[in-house]
Amino acid sequence: MAEIPQKETAAIRKVARCNRGEISARGIAGGTTPRSGASSAWASAFRMAGMFWVFVEAGQVGAGGIRIAGPQGHHLARVLRVRPGEEGVAVADGTEYRLEVTDVAGSIVTGRVLEERPIGGEPAVGVVLLQAILPNPDFDAVIEAGTAVGIARFIAVEAARSVARPPAARRTRWQLIAGSAAEQSHRGRVPEVLGPMSLAAALEEVAGARLLVLEPRASMPFTAAIDASRAYALAVGPEGGWTEPELSLLRERGGVMVNLGPRILRARLAPVVAAAILVQQS
């Protein structure tokens, strides 16, 4: 993994601390994001105990042991201050490794593998969010909370009414926030963040998925549009909503206009609520 700039690391920590205290995305989801595969008693125990959870490169996993260096090692050693004897989970290449820390030297953490199993922290239903770009901190909050509830991929859309116009380099920050949130919420994978890009380009990325468009004026309730699909694309506009040309394009691509009820939800909250509903489908 590439070295994380110091200012980006500080920003991610700030977002993480803020959201741990002020935004409870898992509370929206009821704390019951479905896991695929067999039961995970030990993984559940780790969540209850607040043990560390970290994503590592496959090359950091050796015969019976794991050596965690780089940004992850620094975070464990310097921020979480793990010590020999503590246990946690390292996730690499589709596998969860329960490990015991055996040594902490500077920013390098070494552990021995106690148990391994296929990843289990992913919903059975895949959800891709096409989110119109919002001013910060709202867009950062969508990435953080959306990751926690189980969104598989984010696509930042340059909508006509998007006030913010972030540079392409902003995607690096968003990806780091997704990684931090995936560790906090014990995901099995880190969601990919794409964009910024046009709505037309974003729709090409989700061809084949069932497309639901959040539109307050729509007559169809959100839950009425849920079927047996295993892949959904969720399109959420900016605070000012999608323009008529954008809505026409969404309809042309098979989009189903839906509403989340009579109450008005902010653009930073609506996608999290909708995604939390979708990932509960089995």
C-alpha cells in the first residue's frame, strides 16, 4: 500500500473520531448487517470486545505469522498502542486471520496466526452508490457511514447542481476514508471509490444492476421496488436534486424512481438509510 500523506492520515483520524461519536451508521442498520457463509462466533466476540481489525497486503502474511508494517503498522503501534499478547484480526486477500501480537518494534507489529477463515463481513446483496458530489464534510460522511452499512462501491457523480467541484486527486482521500471505516466496522473488503465522473459515465459502470433513483416526488415507495436482484445501483442527487435532463437519462437507463417516505432527508443521510435497507435483503 502506498504511503499515506501525513495530512491525509490526520484527516482520516479526525473523520473517524467524529463519526464514532456523532454518526451511528450501524445503529441505522440495526447492527445486523448480514454475513455470508457460516456463523462467525469468534469474529462476533472480537467486535464485542473492541479488538483491532486491520487490512493488510497478502505479502505480509507468512507461514503461521503476519508482519504488519507501513501505515497499518504505524496505526496499530502508535495510535492503538497494541502490545504483545493482544489479539485482533487481519484481513488479506479474502481471508480473515485471527492473530496474537507477539512483538511491537517501532511501527512494525508482528503476530502469530491463531485461526483463519474466509471473509464473512460482506452483505449478500451488492450495492453501488452513485452519489452526486456534496460539499464537505457531507461527502466524507457518506463514504464513512456508507462503508459501515455495507456499500460495495462508491461512484462520485458530477451532477448539474453539485456545488462542490473537487479535483480528481480527492479520490485518494475518499479511498482512505473508506479504508478506515471498513476497519472500524469490521468489513471483509474495502469498498472501491471511483470518480469524480459524469452521470453518463457512472451509469456505464453499473450496467446490469437494478437501478433505483431516490426522488422525493416519486410515487413508488422505496421498499416496493426491492425484488430478488443481487446487485443494485442507488442514485442519489445533490441537495438541489437531479435536473430534468438527468432524470430523463436515469429513466432511459432503466432507473426506477422511488421515495423514502414523507419526511425530507438530507443528501448525506438518504443514501445511508437506503443502503442499510438494501443490504438486509437475503
